[in-house]
Amino acid sequence: MGMILEEFNSDDSFELPSTATYIINQNGVITAGYADVDQSKRMDPLDTIHAVQSLKSR
């Protein structure tokens, strides 16, 4: 892809970012979350909507 990880990360860790979705309530508590090292996988949009909607009922 033309990127040299050592230069991008400024070290030799070979770390890559991973995607994550967190639903956080007004008290700063994570009420739902999803993370996967496969960047093509994300939290299902309906699950995200339901998690946000559930905050209203609490």
C-alpha cells in the first residue's frame, strides 16, 4: 500500500489501528461496545441504534 509502518508509527512495533465502536452514557460508562482486529468488520448499525435508544429508557 506504499506505507512503511516503521516510519508511520515512529518505531518498529508494526502496530495497526483496529476499529471499535463504543456507546457511552452521560456518566461516562460504556454501555455497549464492539471491537475487531479485522477492519472490515464493524458494529451492526441496528445494534448501534438500539444501544443508543436504550440510553433514553434508563
